[in-house]
Amino acid sequence: MAVRRPGAPKAGGVNPNRNASTKVWLFSLLLTLQYGAQPLISKRCTSREVIVTSSVLACEVVKVISAIMLLAKDGSLRKTFKEWTLIGSLTASGLPAAIYALQNSLLQISYRNLDSLTFSMLNQSKLFFTALFTYIILRHKQSIQQIGALFLLIIAAILLSIGEGSSKASSSHNPDEILFYGIIPVLVASVLSGLASALCQWASQVKKHASYLMTVEMSMIGSLCLVASAYKSPDGSAIRQHGFFYGWTLVTWIPVILNALGGILVGLVTSYAGGVRKGFVIVSALLVTALLQYIFDGKPPSPYCLVALPLVVKHIDLPKVPIPC
């Protein structure tokens, strides 16, 4: 009797490993395109009149709708919400949701004040903070090689910060605006992303929370936090004065929907690949950003970006770090 090799498909069947591999590559490709195109699309499709809180809240609504649709497609919607409890939701998703709400607001501010490639590369510093908080919260240690790669990533972020501030100082009437409304927001968002990613991993591994359910919970809790903070914030006043969709056009929905789908794709890549290395997606996204910026803006990468790019590429070997959202 013939013996079937491990991993080989059954007679007349399809190899499940091949199907899973195909899905991983598909989701990784889509996530690469989303990561790479998001800064450029956000800058082109979102006018400065658009209120930041309105775009973030709209993104959260799209995330909730998408996650619920995916739960329904999996056939687990009824069971998931039947077993849902408020205490469990707040324990697993409450703090990460509040952190992500603040992070998204900071990213929206930074999108408007940095060029696309510099934003993308500075945004990769979140991997360092993800590794740091993963060690603090989950005690996951990094190898010497990984620590070295993360150190190079910090150097790249510093180079980009210096380069961005100095290159625009001569052409900007207020160079401090680049620092305080471009560089600092994205770096603070990176710290918050690392903390929230570690907390999400803790909820997934310890609390056994489903990925799509966490997306719904965090989006809803984060939206409530934003609404509460908008009560006395400048954004809240602007919404009350001009309306929620002030400055919006049909194209404004493009980066909102793209950003929401990117959050779903992160969950899918994690679900199907688990420990898939993040270097492929991140490095490819940087190349996509640089290519799109050159094609549509006619702007080649600055010397600081060219120096920092190989340093960012060096962090490709980070298998123990979860994908930051």
C-alpha cells in the first residue's frame, strides 16, 4: 500500500498547505500595497480642511462593518456575539482601543506635514517599540541579531528626522511645524503602536480573543474615546460649527476605506501566517512608497532617505515581533 508523504494532498484533493501559502502571499501583497500607497493617497485625497477626528471616526466605522461581514462569512458571527461579555471586552480591548484612537489621530496629522517616503520610514520605528513592549509585557526576548537590526532602525529614524527638518527649513516659513506636526506625531504614534501591539498579542495569547472580534471591540471603544475627547477639543468645536463632513469630497473616502481595510489585512496576515516575518511587507512597502512618490510627485528620495533606507532594510529579520496595527 502506498504511503502518502507528510504534507502531500490526498488523492483527488488539494494541498491545504499550498492554499494557505497562496492566501499568505495574497494578503501580504495587498498589505504591502496598502502600506506603501496610504501616505501618498492620504495626502492627495484629504484636504487640510477635513477635521482629523471625522476621518478617524469614519475609518473606525468602516473597520467595524468589514469585521462583522468577515465574521458573518466565516459563520461565527452568532456564536462570537453569544459568548461576548462586557467585562471580557474591556479587559482585552479597552486599553489598546484607546491607544489606537490616539495613534490614528497623530498619524492623520503627520500625513499632512511629511512627504510620503519619510513618513513611511519613520513609521517603521514602531517595530523597535513593539519589540520593547513585547519583552516588557510578554517577556519575549530578541536575539543579538534582532537587537542590532532594531538599533539600526533607530539610527535611520534619527537620520530621517534631521534630514526632514533641515531640508525643509529653508523652504518653510515655519520649520518648527515640520518637527512638531510631522516628525514628533509619527514617532509618538510609533511608541503607542508598539504598546498597543504588545497588548493585543497578550489578549490573543492569554485571553484567547478572536482577531475580528477584537477589531470590532477596539474600533467601537476607540470611537467612544474620540467622541468623548471631542467634547472640548478643537476638533469637536469644528465639527459642531461646520459639520462632521466639513471639507469632505467623494475622494476623501478612498484613504479612509483603504486604511480600514489595511487594519483587516493585518489581522488576516497574522491569522494565516502567525510568525511570518514582517520584513517582506515593510521593505516592499517602502519601495512602493518611493516609486509612487517619484511617479506622481516627481520627487526622488532625499540623500538622507537613501542613507536611511538600507538601515531600515536591515530589520527584516524580526520573526518574534508581532505586526503592529
